[in-house]
Amino acid sequence: MEQHHRKPAYVNNALIAVSILYYFWLEFHGSTENAVFMVNHGAMYTPLVVEEGEYYRLLTSVFMHFGISHLVNNMVIQFVLGDNLERALGRIKYLVFYLICGVGANIFSMVVSINDYEQAVSAGASGAIFGVIGGLLYVVIRNRGRLEDLSTRQLVLFIVCSLYFGFSSTGIDNAAHIGGLVLGFLLAAIFYTAPGSSGPNAEEGGMNEGY
């Protein structure tokens, strides 16, 4: 069957492993549910990025999570969906895609927080994960509504439910979700080459949870 011949998603699994290992390292040294502790170890905090130039937070915060449920929720979604996009883009492109989406979602969230005068601590992989979802949506559309076991209808329903959950809950970084989703869709248009195509792209205050 087709499922038995799918290539392992080594990059996606490695990214998940980094988030899990960093989470347990943080828990060993403190509490991932303590905002000050998280800021001291790389979480997003707009004043420190803008005023102190600590731009590394745009990346490190992608691999940080507030508590075990936050980590598990994100990693399960990434495990289920990320492998599909990695196979569609190729390993190197997927890695670059994921990191750009994570950083880009944080930048978008930061701009929104400045305009809204919010000073929340935020972290989580969901900006990058929403980028993956946006990328998958583009790829599925390019493949006439289906990619492996995914369909356009499934993805759209998942996006609608996820955004609804985010906007109906507190402490959720919805700006990062939207920014990642849009960026992922646009990046996929650049990175993805449909099977049979040729060209340069052909290749194998409080705490905001990203999700």
C-alpha cells in the first residue's frame, strides 16, 4: 500500500524532538509555567526584542511551551501534519520553511502587540505549525484537492475550528496563528513544485500560548 512506502519525515521528527528535549530541560531547571523564568530562557517578550535587540527570541520561543498540555497539543498536530509537507517540499526546504514560518509568525504577533500596547510573554510552535497548515492548504489545492490522506475540506475545517478555538479562548496568540497561516500559504507557492513540474523549485503581562 502507498502508506508503507512513504519516506520518513526525519526533519519534522527532529524539530519535535528539539521542542520536547528543551521542554524537559526547562522543567528540570525551573517551571515552564512561570513567565519570568520563560523570559529568562528565550520566550518572546516584545520590549526585550525591540528595545534591547534580543532578536534570538523570535526563534528560541518557537521551541518553548507553557506546560505539558501546551507541548503535547502542538507536537501531536505537528507529528500528524508536518510529515506530509516535508515529503511534499523535501527535507531542506521543509526545515527552512518551518523556521521562516515560526520567526515570521512571531514578527507579525510582535507588530500587533505593539499596536495594541500588549506586553505579554509568548512562546510555542503553533505559529510555525499554522504555517505548515497554510503550506499544506496550498499544496493540496495544487494537487486538485488531495495530498496523501489529506483533502482540502479536511484542512479548511481544521483551520476554521482551530481559529475559532483560539479566538474563543484566553491567553492564545491569535496573531501568530494568522500570521503563520498566511505566510505558510505564500511560502508554499514559492517552495513547492507539483509532481511532473520542472524548474528551480523542483527537488526532492501574561503568558500567551502559541496554540
